[in-house]
Amino acid sequence: MGYLFTSESVSEGHPDKVADQISDAILDELLRQDPNSKVACETLVTTGLVVTSGEINTTGYVPVQKVARRVIQRIGYTKAEYMFDSGSCGVISAIHEQSEDIHRGVERESEERQGAGDQGMMFGYACRDTEEFMPLPLHLSHILLQELAAIRREGREMTYLRPDSKSQVTLEYADDNRPIRVHTIVVSTQHDPFAEENVMLETIKQDVRNILIPRVKKILNSNIAGLFDDYILHVNPTGKFVIGGPHGDTGLTGRKIIVDTYGGKGAHGGGAFSGKDASKVDRSAAYAARHIAKNMVAAGLADEVLVQLAYAIGVAEPVGVYVNTYGTSKVKISDGEIARRVEKLFDLRPGIIVRRLGLKNPIFEPTAAYGHMGRKPYKDIVKVIENGVEVDKEVEFFTWEKLDYMDAIKSEFGL
């Protein structure tokens, strides 16, 4: 009979994502100056106001106002009529030093002995829905909003668009978990006021159908594009979306954890990512778990994999490693045995994860919108401070998405 599964995404202009991006921009600025910075930065955004708070231990200095305004301007909140704009919003900083009780549990004389920054469990997931080994409903939800933002910035079509938007995609799956078709698409986008409100909704709906969705289909491979055959489309279902962004809803760092990960597929340990340096296993271990799961599926070990890692604060070794292949494993051993072998293949101490994935580099602002997982790894030049001098450094972004353990997994499991 099959089933339906739904995931959502939110744009870079969504208030919670504005907060996430400011938090990660502050983190990046501190890592640029001091790669050993310990950062837990939270941001609140509301009408005309940004408030940053949190705990930081660093030798660097961050100009909070400058960083926050740069992020807000990049996103597109640049007009007073939005009631939240980069040039005039207030920016308040209430950042203080990290607790010494936490610091003593994390810092060690060597990377190998570095303790976890907190207790908790983190999950990684991968499946064969897409070339990125991500669930298709979430993948499509992200692409819809990335293209909508591109249209807004190009300024040639849909010129009424404002930065805040949300999407939701419902996929129909066969009993064998194979995507059959796009069932329902929901797009809600903030927009300028229309002179004639009676034509507003129909104009936006037709533009979504005739401009946005064809652009999305061009990006997709032919198999996935072919799933857009006969779908239900809802656009701005309330009828009007002029008031939006931080003026419409208060935004907080860390409230979009399902958008950030797998759209409700697999599982989530509850910890958010943005504003946290990689000593916090909420972030680094979640990336490590995704790295493991993606490489396992790509290597042909299983069609679907969930990996759980669990830690105790101040302890380097994970207290538990769990693997679930949902009955799709291609090897004749239990998931428990697979987990034990995975633990041998991957050193999962926090300090080693940080080193393996290059998580002391200022690479996090791009993660704070459109998902931390399923993104394409790339290299770029960033400016960092070394010995008091600003220099160019080549760094890798989204390293946890690299397929660099496939051969090791194939060898270990005889694939």
C-alpha cells in the first residue's frame, strides 16, 4: 500500500535561522583568532533587536555588533519597513566566561585525552533516497528554499519576495521504501504588500508553480525530477504573509534541530549545533555519526543506517555505540557486531573527531541554514590570525560529508 512521509525546511531569513547564523558567525570569528576557543553562544532576535548571550573561553575578541549586522545584511533584512534591519537594529551582548567546572572536564594535556563537553546521545543517519544519501522529503524542502532565495537575490522575477520563508514536502513511498512521487508541496513566503490583495495569492501561487518548481526540477537528476508528476500545491495557505522575520516571530538559536539534520527520519538526541565549538559533542559527535552512517551506506553495507554515539561529560571514550540497519544490512552479522567493528574503525574520542574533521577551523556559518547534513564538501580560503598576523588559510567545509572511509569499511566487512 505504501505510505507518506513529510519533512520541512526554513529559509535563512526565518527568525530561528537568523539567530543560528549570528551564533555561528560569532563562533567562526573567535576560531579565526583562536582555534582553541570554547564557545557556547546563544542569540535571540525580535523586532529591532538582537541579544547574544553565552559562555566563551578564548584569547580572541569578537565585535558582536559588527558580526551580527553583517549576517543580517547578507540575509537581506536591509529595509526599515521590515521592522528588523541590519543598519538600525539594536545589538546587545551578554556573553561571559565559560564555567571553570566545565572547562576542567574538557581540557587535557593532549588531544587524545580531551573529555566530552557534555553528556548526551547523538545520532547520524543515511539512506539511498538521494545521491547525497539524505531523505528525499528534506532534500527537496531545502532546495525549494535555496532556489527561492536565489530568485530573491537575482531580483528579476518574483520581485515581491522578502527573506522569511518555509517549505514542506510530502513524499509517497512504496512498501519497499522507494520514493514513488511527490504528493504535496507547501511553500509559505514572506512578500511585499500587494496593491490588490485579491490577486496577491494567485500571483504568488502561479509564480511558485511556473518559476520556482521548474528551477528546482532542473537541479535534480531525471529520476527525482520525474516524481513531480501530479502533486498538491499549497502556497501561503493563510492568504497573506507580509509581516515576517524577527518582527513576526522571535527567533532563538537551536530551535530547528530537525531541519538541521534529517527532517524527522532516523532519530535525534535533542542537542542543537549552532554557536557551539566542537568540544561540545552535541555538534562534533553528531557530525561524526553522520560521517559513519554515510560511508556505511555508500560502501554498500546497508541501504539505511542509523548510528548513535553517547558520551559522559569529561570522559573521552564514548559510553556507547549503536547501529541500526533497519533490516537492510548486506552482511550476515548482527547490527551489534557491526557497531563493535565500527568502533574499531573510527576513533570516536572528541579530540580525535575534531582533528579528523578539521573542526577547529572557522567553517560553521555556512552550516547554519539549509541543513548541516547532505551538503557538498568543498575547500575555500579564509583569513585567520597566526602569531598576531592575518594570513590566508585553505580550509575544508562539511568534512563529515566526505566519502573517505568507504574502502576501510569494505575491507572490514568483506564487501
